[in-house]
Amino acid sequence: MIARKSAFIIASHLLSGIIGFVGLKFVALYMEPWEYGVVGFAYGFVSLFSFFRDIGFNSAHIKRVSEGKNLATCIGTFAAIKTVLTGILASSVFIFIAIWKYVIGRGFESPLHEQVVYLMLAYYVLNSLTQIIISTFNAKKEIAKSEIPLFFYNLIRISATIVVAYNGMGVLALAYTYVLGEIFYFTLSYLFFRKYPVGKPSKDYIKNYISFAFPMAIASISSLIMSNIDKVTIQLFWSSQQVGEYWAVYNLSQFLILFSQAVGTLLFPTISEHFTKNNIAAIRDITLKAERYLSMIIFPIIILMVVLAYPIIIILLSAKYEPALPVLQIVPFFILFVVMLDPYEKQLAGMNMPQLVRNRIVIMMIINVILNLLLVPKDIQSIGLYNLPGLGATGAAIGTVVSYFVALIYTRYTAFKIAKIKGTRSIILHCIAAVVMGVIIYYLTDYMRYITITRWYHLVLVSLFGFAIYYGILYFLREFKKEDYNFFLDTINIKKMLSYIRSEIRKK
């Protein structure tokens, strides 16, 4: 059932990703990169403060509910905590802007930047309240209830984005699409949630949540800084134009994280359940299986994105985003490292070791911030740094990839020390098959130009050809077997998938 629920998440996110590509294409065609960059900056700016809305309590809620504690009390306690945290988030943004403008005497690049920041704040406030509901669904492993509202959020937001871009309605209207989508997200989530029991907050439960959340608080802060420092740094030392180019290309590859998110959403509460029963063997087994299948799926996609980076940008975006080509040739590797470390991170968190997850993210954040400051700007006059590489968006991409690679090494080493999991050797075979496939595709499309890619369906056909080569090599190496084929077929069985969705939606 974990595989089928994971497949449902992947299918939902893939469909959302396709819709998102359409919306991104309209933005690329009918809006300027600087306009998209303003929204990207505002999104990243508010994100730097959004750690206040979580600081580890989402994970604490999933952990405690999956352990079988009283659901009504858990929900009431979590809702009270999240409401207070959301208020702190909003207040912090307003206070910082006031200090920045009236005490320090600085401001934003334009009044438009500030207006969009306030809209992004409204989006984050609504999203924080929605997470009370979604985290409960995830804790109960009720994936259909969490994914259906998310899909409609994307559908509504992207549909509105297309209308805004096509009619040239501008930056503010584009920012409003996030708020509109989040209103639908909260409303639909609440419809599924309204019959759940909500009890009074408990002091004992609050202490229980804090005991798990506090080690994760630094992790949440570090993760948000690391995830958004790139966009803010590029805006600070370059321009909205380059932020827009970077964010568009980044979003093209970020959807691939859905594979690890899909499995991770279910791994965390499942491992938590096994840990309460002291079933370490089951934890090892599920971690290794998740790693093998994620690796088998993600390697060919990453290599294809790198090899076909130029036609991907030109076809899925537009020639205006060609300056960001080096970013798309680098960023996918960070996705690869995310997917490879995620099963082990969920294992550590599920085994009640959030401090190790915290350490991993803090290390990443420090490395990423340092590399952003060294690689992105040409100089930082305020601290006397001159003649820096000045790589801009490319430097931000390098910083992200390097920090995640270090995180992968740390997480795998820690998992080995704790649970004696060496990992699966299948990853080596997947890497070899993907590289061979990539060399063949590069030779045919770029070096010898036997195949020309000018339309989206050319891109699809070449990608399918690449997958055929990749899985053919794995079959030859006896890594892709009949049982794997049957497993994938059963996982994506439409009839069984619909049966699962109906049963969950009807469940009281």
C-alpha cells in the first residue's frame, strides 16, 4: 500500500507539474523575466521568516499521531501552536520591514517589490493554517485527502497565472494568483477535515510536542535560509532579471523532488510505527527498498535533463531564458542528492533522532551561505571582499549542489553508524546505466546531430528513447527484473488506485 500511495502522490504531482509547465510557459512568453523575478524575490524574502510557522512542529505532530496518541488532543494542541506561530510569522515580517525602512533607512528596489512581499505574506499565513489539516492527513497516511486539495490548488493557481500572463495584467496580479490558489487549498482541505475530532490543547501534549520539535527548530530555520538565500543573494548583488531566469529554471527541475516527497510522506510515519515496536529489521528493509526504487527512477531523469538542457529551456520556457542554461546543467544534481538522502533522513527522524536531521541541515546551510557569498557577487564592499568570481545564478546553483552532496555523505554515514545500513549496491548500476544512456543521447542529438529537437514531442520521444536504453541496460545487467516490472505495473494499476481513493474519501 505504501507503493500505491506513493504512486498516487507522484501521479498527482506529475499532473500538477505538467499544468505548472504550461503556466510557466505562458509566463515565459508573455511576461518579462524581471517580472517573474520580483515574485521570486518576494517569495524567497518571506520564506526566510516562514520558519516561525513550523520550527519542527509539523514533524512533531506527524510523529505523535503516528505513535497512536489521542487524535483529538493532538489536533487541538497542534492547532493552538500553529495559530500562535502564524501570528509570530506575520508580526516578524512587519517589524523587520519597519526597521529596514525607518530605522536603518533602507528600502526595496521599488514600491512594487514591497507590495508583492505583503501578498506573499498573506499566502504564507493561509498556507500555515492549511498545514494543520494536511499534517494530520499525512500522519494518518490518508494521502488522497492531502493530495486532492493540493492538486486543485495548483490547478486554480496555474489557471489564474495563465489568464494573468496572457492578458499582461502585471506583477501584482501574478502574486495574487498564489493567494487565490491558497484560499481554494484551505477550503477544500477543510471540507475533508471538518468531521475530525478537535479537542482542547493539553499542557502535557505541548511539552511532548516541544521535546521533539525543538531539536528540529534549528533545522527548520537553517533549511529555509538555505532554500531561499540563493534568490535573495542574486537579487541583492545582481537584479530581478537574473532572479527570474534562475527561479524559472530552478522550478523546471524542482518538480523531481516529488519522488522523494511521495515516498518520504509515507516513510516517516511508517518508520515511526516500526520504531515504537522496536522492529529495526523492518526499518532497514523499507529504507533499502525505498532507496533502490527511487534511485532506479531518478537517475535517468537527471541525466536526461542535463544532456537535453538547451532544448528543454528553449521549448518549455523561451529563448529569453537561455542565459540560465548553465543553471539547468547544474541544478538537477541537487535533486539527485535530495532523493538519495531522503529515505535515510526519514529513518533518523522516525527513530526519534531529530537532532541528527538538524545537524545535517545546519551543515548544509553554513556551506550554502558561504558559497553563495563567495560565488554569486563580484564583490562585497561592506566587508572588503573584491574580485570574487561573480558567477551570479550559476554560483547559486553550484552552492546548492555542493551543500546537498555534503549532506548526502553525512546522512549516509550517520545512518550506517545508527542502524548499520550500508545502502544498496544497485545505485552503482543505476549510475552506470544512466551515464551510458546520457552519452548515447548526447552523441545522437548534440555531437553528431543525427536527431534534431525543435518541438515538445521531439523532446518526449527522445526522452522515451533514453528511458528504453537505460532500462535495457539494467535488464542486461540483471538489475531490472520481472518482479520489478510487475511491481511497477501493480503500483500504477488504475483500477486499484481508484479503489484506494474511493475507500479513503468515504472513510469517516
